[in-house]
Amino acid sequence: MSEFSLQTEIEVLETLADRSPCHVMEVAKAVDRHPITVDQTCARLYNDECICSLGRGLYEITKEGEQRLETEHRS
């Protein structure tokens, strides 16, 4: 995975940690990324169980996502 993708994942997780639940469009605006990029990032994070889908592009962070953020911030 590229550095850009990893950074985007962290930014998305940080945004969701601050304001869960949040829609993909709101996250895209907050992290200044294209909505498709954020949607793809959310799909990866969902597959990794770091976020959960509430339907219609609305996501919230999970405990796994919070733990991942803590790990990233310690690195």
C-alpha cells in the first residue's frame, strides 16, 4: 500500500474518531480528498473492521479503528 493510501486511512479514521457517524462526502471534505478516494479508503477500512457502515455512505469508527489510530500515533 502506498504512503498516500496509509495517510488517507489515518486521516479518515481521525475524522471519524472526532465526528462519528459521518457521511463519505463530509469525510472527503474534512480530509481534502476526492469522494471516490475516500469511498475506496472506507471500503478497505470496513474490510479491516476499523469502521462500520450504517448504510447510505454513513460510517462510524469501531474499537478496532480506535486501536489502530492509537498504534499509528505511537509510531
